[in-house]
Amino acid sequence: MKFDTLEDFSTITGVGVSVMDNMGELRYVTSAYERCEKTLSYVSKLLDNKELCRISAIYNSYQSKRFGGRFIFYCPRGFVFFASPLIRGGKHDLSIIGGPVLMSEYDDYIEVDIAKQAEVFDKSELLETLSCVPVKSVRTVTALSEQLFVNALHLSDDDYLTAMDTGSSDQLREYMQSIDGVPGREDNYQAEQEQKLIKALAQRDEDPARALLNSIIGHILFHSGKNLELVRSKMLEFTVLLSQTAMKKPGVDMDYIFGRDNAVLSEIDNLESMDRIVAWLNGLMSRFSEYIFNKNSQPDIVYKTISFMRQNYWRDDINLEEMARSAQVTAPYLSRIFKLKTGHTISNYLNMVRVAESKRLMEDQSLNTLMISGMVGFKDPSYFTKVFKKCEGISPLSYKRHIAEKAAGDG
């Protein structure tokens, strides 16, 4: 797919544009975005939130489909982005994301978003780095979002609008009014309760946190009436808040709480009654609360095991007994609980971790698949090929060749 119109958009507006897949990988960037990459990396390193920003972009790209093809959001670095989904073959597999931009002056941004999170930084250096990020008003950002949506229409299927919530413009305006510093929001109850919830979670204050969770959920259900789409939208927004809070806690396994590859997001679209929405949310809240408040629970055993895998995947001598010792349980109990909680056997999950790491290593063209198989813990290269093909649908050699061809084409 050619994205020449996106480069035109950047040239006219001075705002960067990127195309991202559902795993958070960038598939295309404009020249204006490239000029900002150093700034994005600089601020992410300063705030230590690169992975959180990637997760936020994924979640908010899903929101763009839910909000009629346009969605404006803050990333954890404090920059503003706006997203529109691409619908190809009836599937939302790519998203166009405009930004970064700022809706406040550089000094205000540094005072509000940087100084409160970073203890030490060079303000002069930061100001110089920020110079490539355009400053736009709320009205201009909204107009830019609309124009990006037009590009998404052009690049997507002819029946694009049937996949969108075309009646969501009021929801979009309500969302924009909820952004800090933008006047017009009449009901601040939910925002206030959410801030109290974040504080309670940070302090591990269980009873107030559970009460606040129930209060926020009740508020969403009560004020959304029988509008299922609005309930789903608000529940997803609340889920994003929870995920961003969870990401800040060390050792959290996002796959367990929110589903592998953020499967929870796709589940929301299939909830067609209020009862199913409440049941789904109760399940999510149960997993979230179980991790946050019960460190001796079965999920904690699973988290410890997965953490052990991710730290030791490169070893070819990992065994069940060693993982059980790290989680302080017996091997048979660990095997049973792990399968119950994740739906995977320990060996299968370890293979998935190893394959995921091998895909990252394949981006280095100096490494061949034989070397990579050993680096991710496979003694037998043929077994590595078998496992990789089972997980990815193609052989490691074909996958690596595809990466090389793509890199050559982009160059």
C-alpha cells in the first residue's frame, strides 16, 4: 500500500504521520515524523516510559475505530496524537497516527509533564529537542484529526464508514472537553474518582480502591443509560487507564490481565448486552485486583514463572523443577495452575517467549537463523524451525527473508 498522501498531509500541516500495526510496530513514517523521532526517544528515556507509550498507542488506535474514525489522545510523554483506523478486507489491521504535537507552549509542557516526573534534566537541551514538535490549538488539532480521517477514507475499503460509529462526533467533542486544560466539561466526577483510584492503587490501599472501582463502573453504567456503544466506549477508556496504571508497576504480566496481544480489546466489540458487558468487566476487574492486592495468589505464581522465562529464555537447560522453585511451589502444582490460568502449557508458553525474542533478533541481518536458534535457547535448529512455523505460520528463514526485503524496499 502506498502512503504518498500522508507525506502530502505532513508537508502541508508540518505535523508528522506514522502508520502502525496492531502490535505497535511502525510500518511507515513521514519526513516530519522522522524529524521528531529523536525527540520522542529523548523524552521516553527521560521519563522511562517507552513501552508504556507503545501500549498506549495500541489502545488508542482501537479507540479511533470506536470514535467514528477519529480519536485524539495524550500519550504518556504528554504529547498529543490523533488516530484514524485503516480498514482493509474488512479488518482493522493498521492505524494512521498524526503527531506528535503540543497544545501548550514548551515551557508549560516542561513544567507540567516533565518536571513533575523527571528529577534531573537539562532544560536548555530539552527545549532544543522539542523545537521540531509543532504547537497547535485544540481547534486546530480537531481539524487535523478530521483531515487525517479523510486520508484514512481514501486508503481504506469502499465500505469504510459501515465499520465506523458514524454517530460518535458528540462523543469525540465530549472527549476533547475532558482533556486537562480544555474548558467545557460539566461532569468531573469520573475523572476525580479515577485520580483517587490511581492514588489508592499506588498506595496498595485495597478497600478504598475496590470501592472506587465499583463507584466508577456504576457511574459509567448509570450515565450511559441503554446506549451500549457508549458504555463500551467508556469501559474501554477506563480499561486504558487501568492498563497504564498496571504498566507502571514492576513485574506486571499484561498478557494475563488484558489478554495476549491485547485480546481484551477485540472482546469488547462482541459484547451485545448490558449483562455481558458487566460480566466481562467483572472478569477483568477480578484479574486486575487479584494481581494488585493478592501477591500470594495463583496469578502471582504465574507472573513469577513468566518473569523467570523472560529472564532465562536463552538457556537451553530450563526445566519445570527450576521454575517451580523460583515460584516457591511444587512442579505438579505449577504445571496445573499455569495451564488453568493461561490456557497454555509451560513448555508451549516458553516456546512463544523464545519465538518472540527470535523475531527481534532477526532484524539484525548479520545473524543467521542457526545462530539465532541457539541464542534463544533451542539446542536443535530443526526443532526451532518447527516451533517457529507453528507459532508464526512460516519458517524462520522465510520470516527473516521478508524482513530483509522490507528493509531493502524501505531504503
